[in-house]
Amino acid sequence: QLLESGGGLVQPGESLRLSCAASGFTFSHHWMYWVRQAPGKGLVWVARLNNDGSSTTYADFARGRFTISRDNSKNTLYLQMNSVRAEDSAVYFCARDMAHGLDVWGQGTTVTVSS
Amino acid sequence: QSALTQPPSASGSPGQSVTISCTGGGADVASYDFVSWYQQRPGEAPKLIIYEVIKRPSGVPARFSGSKSGGTASLTVSGLQAEDEADYYCASFVAGDYWVFGGGTTLTVL
């Protein structure tokens, strides 16, 4: 099971940290992803992180502003979002990778960027 | 990192088969057998239904099948049921260690 938290209303230019608490599986064995979905829109890949936290990749819009990280001792995945923009408003899902398919998803946390 | 191309909508009557396509460029679908498909019902998180082009996770009905030809992957839903009405998204690994989703297809069961 994955449970996201940390979403909310934030002003443009501010920062926010999302968390994703994992349970029921060996968290440290899996690559993890963040995926977002703007209201009424499709799924968009944000970032991914390997199982020990040493390798990250980002979508173009996230690179340089967002940081994906994990604490395997706490079974938790993070997404640090800096310099947020209105277009970052979305539901953010964390998901577990299984053989290049995301087989476990959280219910999502909503981020709204507005002044 | 351009989105994969899916038709915005598809439809079929109960019992029929429907196929949804997912077309990419040369650096994604055509180059890797790492295509996955997701079903998303309104207000819910996505659910994995196909991974590595053709594989089904346990618990996913055999009515769902995947395939690929060149740069186009396809999801076929056979024996359509009312509960299959949902949005469907494809995704692929992309050269350079990226990922990309398709724009999504809304499947309507008539």
C-alpha cells in the first residue's frame, strides 16, 4: 500500500514536499515513481528513483525544480517541489515499479498552486 | 519527451472487442518492449493491466491483451463488459532513461 501526503494550496514560487509512505512490501527492493494528473487531463510522468536512491531521472518540466528522494529506513518516498507554477497544479501519485510496469499506486495528493 | 499518441475515444457494445492503439517515435515503443497499459475509473488511481507489452498481472482478466508492431502498441479488450468503461493509458520507457504516457483513451461501452 502507498499513502501520499503533503499536498495543499501553495502560492506561485513557493516550495512543497510530498511524501509517500509504503507498507506491506519490501520498499527498498523497488524503483519508485511520481506521476501527476491535472484536473480533467491525462497522466504525466514526473520522476523516478532507483531502489537505493542513487539514480534519478526527471521529466523536462521537473528537472531543476523538483527532487525525488527516498528514506528506505522509513519506507518513504519524497518529492520536493520548488518554484512551483500554476501549471504544477495536479493530483500527484506515487507508484511502485514492477518490471517496467507501475503495479501499486497511492490514491494521490492534490497540489493547487494559486495566489 | 513527447506524449505517446492514443485516440481520444473508443467504443463498443457488450460482448464485442475493441482495440486501442498507442503510437510513439523511434526512441520509445519501437525500441523497447517496456510498454504498459493502465485502466483508470473516475476518481480512482490507475490500475496496471498490461506490462512488458503482453504480460498481465495476476487478477487481470484474460479479456485484456497487449501487442506491438513496430512503433505502435495496442490494447485489445475482448468480450466487452460494462465495467470496462474507463480511461486507458499506455506508457513506455524512452531512450535516455525517461518515461512517457499516452494522452489517454476514453472507452465507452454502448
